[in-house]
Amino acid sequence: MSESGFSRRSFLKGASIAAAVGGGATAADQALRTTPDGPRKLEPGQHELALRINGVERKLQVEPRTTLLDALRDTLDLTGTKKICDRGACGGCTVLLDGEPINACLTLAFDAEGRDVNTIEGLAEGNVLHPVQAAFVHCDAMQCGFCTPGFVMSAVACLNRHPSPSRETIRKELSGNICRCGTYGRVVDAVEIAGKQGGKR
């Protein structure tokens, strides 16, 4: 311990507490956890939840610990969002939350309440594919196809932010998605083509 009474141990303890409390949370993150009356508290057990999925409000009963991924797949039968690693490492469960790509496996269903959730099922309009989906088909940008929905959703978010992205930008924007078949080149080709064809819709 130093003469000031400040030790390495006390510094590390303080830093860990600050990290646990702050955690790099943004104002939006904090807003998800609070109500006008303070933090929202939910007792164990089933609770009613209303989610706006692909523009349609869906009501369901879930436990507070239920992830958005499990709510989509197990309760709403929207199985296009894939459960692969279940730890936010592969991007297979990517959906858009208020237009931003997120890992549904790391997001509580209740944290999506009152916000717009878009999944792969909501991209096509009838039999007309979204430009990104059409480009993936054209470029044969899938092999087993299991990771494809996550890639498509990340690509849509990429084109919403960068209407005509460079290949470097595409690779950066899709870096959170893993293709175990290694079809990265064709994925980048597809997003590039969709961008050139006005892939934002």
C-alpha cells in the first residue's frame, strides 16, 4: 500500500465495481431498463409482453429471463432467426431493433418492448424478395444456408447506413457474422450488387 493509503487492490476493486455498474452502457441501454417510475421489476413467472414484430404487434407470455431469440423462435414460431452459438459470437441470430443490428440471443425479450423488431420473415413482400435476398440468390451466397438469415439482416442494416458501400465497408459491417462454410466472398459480392441496385427498401 502506498503512503496515500491507495493500494493496487483497492484500485482494482473500485475499477471492477465501476465496470459492473457502468458497463459501457449507453443512454439507450439505460432506457431499456427503466420506466418513468424507476427500474422495472418483474417477479419470476410468466408475464404478458407485447412485441412489434415486422410491423405487427404480437402478444405473448414469457418469463423475465427469456431472450428475444427464444421468444421469437419458441413462442412466436419465427424460426428464421437462428440459434447457433447462443452467446453473441456468430451473428446467426441477428435481427434489427429500431433499425440497428443486434444479437437476439443477448437481448431480453422485455428489452424490446415498445420498439421495432425486424426479422428475416419480414423482408420479402409476398413473393417479391428484398433486394438483399435477391442478390444472395443471384450470387449463390450460401452453402448450408444456416447462417444466411443473420448475414442478410446485417447486410440490410449495412445498406441502410451505407447505400453504396465499398467492399471494405461491407466486410467491416458484416464482421460479426460467421459462415462456417466460408462463403464470405460471395456474401460480399451479393451486398455490393444489392447496394448498386439500390438495396435499401
